[in-house]
Amino acid sequence: MKGMKYCRAGELDHILASNRPFEEFNRFWNKNHHNFDKIIPRITYQEMLFMPSMLNAYTKEQLLSLAPYVPPRYICAILLDPNIPCDIRAFFWHYLKRDISYHVMSKLCLDVCFREYSYCVPADVIEEYSENERKFFDAINYKPKHYAVLDSLIDALKNDSMSTFEMTRFMNGKKFTKTLFLLALEYSGKKTVSAMIEKYSEKIFTWHTPEEWLYIICNGYDGYNNVSIPAIRLIEEKFPGTVKNAKDPWGANLLWNTFFCIRSYSYRYRAQEKLREELLRLGCDPDEKNNLGLSFNLVMENSPENWKRRYSHKIK
């Protein structure tokens, strides 16, 4: 049996390397698709399975069989290729690794995709980013420094008490800082966060624009208690239309960026469904496409689970 699989791998290599008509691959697949998981790791010309000409010719059931074996760097190339239909590119988005770098998930730029870095981005690539992109990335990933904050202030934030927080801060002569606001978000202090936005609005929106705060809050501080929703509502009240019109440097709206960039949609807490509904209510368009030509709805509709429901009965 082992020798047979190597023989079949050699046969597939010959079809791919000699650029044989797709019909020959199709005949091979029909005979061997049930063993593809054993054959693919043994072939030499694996990357040729994922050329645009092949991807455009595959049936949906063939794509379902092949997708789990596509390396992340090839997936990035697929997502960047406008000659590949949107539904196929939306389908492949789901196969990016959950822990792949945010740089790759968001920008998917060529200088990242075609290096041998699937889970990190080297410093020289980061240096090539525009100032706007770097600023956005730094904002999204900034975390408060707990060691620089008094325990009494931490307790007030954990208990979601704005009055205790203000009294403690005043008695200790502490200024209102970005770290304190981020900690209020981190500890899911809904009342405290709302009070801070109302009272210290001028300072808060000096540190970041309303759009940047929306991305920061949705991606980093949505948590179990939905602290993000009252904060987003307040920002929208102060700056009408911000939720609908916000775009990250890669053309993605708040809905896409929140659920498809930092973490995989399927792994988010159930509470985030409320966040999704709130973003939709406030005007985020689920059909609005980003710079890759992909939208929230397009990716959701073309999930592997949906494809399996539609096409798996055809796979014998």
C-alpha cells in the first residue's frame, strides 16, 4: 500500500510538472480523491496544485478536499489574486491560521506573504510600513502597564466605581491617563468607561481619533461583559456616522476588522454576537468590500461549513 501511494504521488507529479490538461488531473482525482490526504504530502510539485489556473478549474468539492493542505503563504497569494473568483478567495480566508500575524491577516502585503514567515513579521518588514499603518497597528496592540498603577485605583476599576476611582485618584494626586482608561476597558467597567468618555472626552480623543478608538475597543476589550457596546454607543453619539464610515488602513470596516482580523470569528465568545448586532444597527455594511474585494457576508457565506453542507454529499 505504501509503495502504491508513492506511485500515485509520482503520477500526480508527472501531471502537474508536465502541465497536462486539467482533464487528466480530473481523472486522477476521481480515482484517488479518497486518498488525497496520503498522496499530497508525498508529491514534489505541491505548489502547482494551487496555481490560479487550477483553482479556477476545480469544483467546490475538490477545493474542499485540497484546502486543508494549502500552506499559509499560498493562501495569502490566493487572497491577493483578483483573477480568482471572490467566493473562492472568501473560502480560503477561513484557512489562515488563527495565530497568524495581524500584519498578514490585515494587509496581506506581498513582501510578507512570500517570505518564510507564517506566524511573525521581521523587523525590516515592519519598518517598510507607512506611518499610518504602523500607528494603527501599535494602537490596536497597546496594552496598559499594570505595574505603574496604584492597587487602590485597580480595585476601583475592578469594582466599576467611578466615584471611588475619582476620589482615590484625587487623594493620590494622579492624573487621568491613557493607561487608566484602557484598564477600565480591560476590567469591563461599563459605568466607569462611560463616565470617563463623558468627563474626559477631550483627553481621550487627543490620544486617538474616534475611529481608532472604535477599532481598539472592538478588538481588544469586548470581553464577557460587553463593555464595548456602551462605549461604542457613546462614541457614535458624540461623532455621528463614525461606526458606519470607519476604515482601517486596508479598507476594512469595523465589522470585518473586529471579527476576521485579530481572532477567528468562530472562536469568539457568544457575547460578541451582541457586538456584531450592535455594529450592524449602527450602520456597518456587511456587504462592503475591503481592499481585497472581500466583505463580511461574503466570507461568512463561503465558510467551509457552508460549503460542506452544499457540496459534501457529492464527495464519495
